[in-house]
Amino acid sequence: MADTTVQGPTRMGLFRLTWPIFLELLLFMMMGTADTLMLSGVSDDAVSAVGVVNQYLFICILIMEVVSNGASVVVSQYLGARRSEEAARISAVAITLNLLLGVTVSAGLLLFGDALLLRMNLHGIVLEHARTYMGIAGGFIFLQALINVCSSLIRTYGFTRESMFIALGMNALHVGGNALLIFGLLGVPRLEVAGAALSTVGSRAVALVVFAWLLYRVMDVKMRARDYVTFSRDTLRKILRVGIPSAVEQGTYQSCQAVFLYYVTFLGPTALASRQYANAISQYIFLFSLAVGMGTAIIVGRLVGAGQVDEAYRRVLQSLKWAVAITFVVDVAAILVRAPLVGLFTHDGDIVRLTSQVIVMGLLLETGRSFNLVLVNALRSAGDAPFTVYMGFLSMVCMSLPLGYVLVFKLNLGLAGVWLAVAADEWLRGISMWIRWKSRAWEQKSLVDPVEAPAVVAVVSA
């Protein structure tokens, strides 16, 4: 793989950035998989309940990423322009804003979480498990808001490996906590779903302390106390110019997934559990594309901030080729061993058959998703986030949701209909993002005025 190096406050190459991001994302995903695997030892109802709650929590996390996404792009461009003092001030403001937003979201989930669950057509023990998990994990979701902003800023400064090590420790704590609290090992009370939630909260709290400490250490210009409470209109405008469209686009996606989940609740408990298990497996398939997209975005931000748009253009197209190719290979491998993979989660024959079916259909979905994971991240990092919102609304809301309804309920395709509708959306958006990047309209969207960006960005191919 070609290695693009950005010369700035840190020396960064795509491979050196991407492999720690890949491992960090893998470890975060393993936290969710650990919950699914361990709760499957309690019951499939427990897995379904936590899956429903996590759908809402994902939406909340994306809402809270308004600030962290926007700040990481702005900071990246200012570092490319060699303006580290402004980058430090923006980072401090982002942390304060995410804290306030996170606390607000946590309070909202505590007050209205039960009403949300009642609208998801849940009943009996599934509803009780969902209420338990929502009350604990939702009430402390602000911890994840702070983790997100600290980890994204650490990666923006180029220290992806250190962030990965923290994720490793967080994952180890989570798995150990699950073993103790879900199953009641070593004399600890058996808490089942509540134990999974408490383990999640505890591991996040410890990780947050370490992330905050590391962020302060890696910054070449340190944040000062007054920076956390000094808000400038220009800083807020730049953060929100990227952050709001980014959150709206991602929030739209997760909201559509929540609607699809609502469709699935009418297909019965087998389909509901199968969807959860298929999603748990598919996240590992698109993991490499996500890591490449995030690593490429860091470099694109530096290059755009320094005015090197030609190199940014080339780098993204090269990254896209790698992402699509490797996603295809990984997906084919998953298809070949799909039955044993699903068997790790459940021994219910109907669930294994249905989950295996949609995993095969995932080849169409995941290759399209790889386009989006690279190109959407690149467009945001270049400052062209609004386009992803407009296209996302047209594709997801206006096309994919109605298509899914027809496929599921009119043509009676069941869970397969959901997968086909999502695949259609991924490909429509992916092709539109590719056309947008090739048009180079994003070159006019830089957040740093060219006269403020004298830095030189050196590119080394290896």
C-alpha cells in the first residue's frame, strides 16, 4: 500500500495511522460483541432487548458527535496550516461542548427512555430487559461523548497507536466486568442484563480518565483553563459547519436503521435475533474500510489545510481502491464460514438459517458501504459535509425506507427485504459521493483561508 506522509506537528503515514485505528475500532466492536455473546448465554430475549436499546444509544452517540466530528476536521486543517495555538483552543471548546451535550442527552434518556421503548413494539421480558439496560447505559452515555471527543482529537494529532492501547485496556476491563457481573462469578451477584450495562459504564469511566490525560500529553501547544470556557463565534461556526451536517447525516442513517428495526419487530423474535447477530458479524466486515476512511480523513484535513488539494484528491481515490478490494475479500471469507460464525452466538436452527441467508446478501451491501465509509469521511474532512446530508436524505429517507417497506410487507421478503433496501441505499450514496469527489467541488470548502496556510505538506510514496 502506498504510504502518504504529512509533515506537520506530527509525521503521519496512512498505514501508520490506519492499523492502530483498525485495532482500536476492532476492540470497541468487540465490546459490543462481548455483550452479545455473553448475553446469549442468558437468553436470546436478552440479546434482542440490548440490541434495541443500542439502536437508540447509537443515535444518541451520533448526536453527541456533532462537536467531536466538527472539531477534529477543524483542528486537522489548522494543524496542516501550522496554527497549533488555535488548534488547542478549538480542542478545549470541543470538550466543554461535548460535556454539556452529553449530560443533556443522558438526562433525556432517563426521562423519556421508557416511552421510546414502548413505541418499539416490545413486550414481556424483552421490554423489562430493555428498560434495565436503558436506565444504566443510557443514564451514563455522557461518558462516551467525552471519550469520543478525546479519542478523535488524539487521532487528529497523529497518535493513533496510543489511543489503540487505551481501547485495549478498556476492552479487557469490559470483558472481565461482564464475566463477573453477568454470570455472578467469584461470588459477585448474578446481574445478567444489568451486569452488562454496569460493566460498560465502569470500563468507559476508567478509559475516559486515561484518554483525557493522553490528550493533554500529545498536544504540542497545551490547552489552558480559560480555553475551556472561552467561546468565539468563529470557532463555533467552523465546528458546527462540519459537525451539524455530519451528525445529521449519521443520525439520519441510524434513524432509518431504527425504522428498519421496527419493521423487523413485526417479523417475530427469530428475525429480531437474526438481525442482531447478522449486524454483529457485518461490523467486522466493514471494519477495514472504516479504518481506512478515518485515517485518510486525517491526512486529507492536513493536506486541505495546507492547500495541497491535488495530493488530497489522489490519496482518497487510492484509499478507496484498497477499501473496496479488501472488503470484498473479507466478505467472501465470511460467507464461506457463515454457519460456524452464527453458531458462535446461537444454536437455534431457524436463527442460524436466517442469519446465514442475510450474510450472503451482505456481499452486495458491504461493497457499497465501503465507498461511503471512505468518501463520506474524505468529503467531511475537506469541509464539504453538507453534500453528504442532502444525498443521504434523498437516498435513505426518500428511497430506502419506502423500498424496504415494499420488500418486507408487500413482497413478503422478510429480513432479506431489509438487507436489499439498505444495500440499494449504500450503492446510490456511494456512487453519488464518488461523482462528487471526482468533480472536485470540495476544493472550495476549506475551513482555513489559503492566506493563513503557508505550511508545506510532504508526500512520500513507499
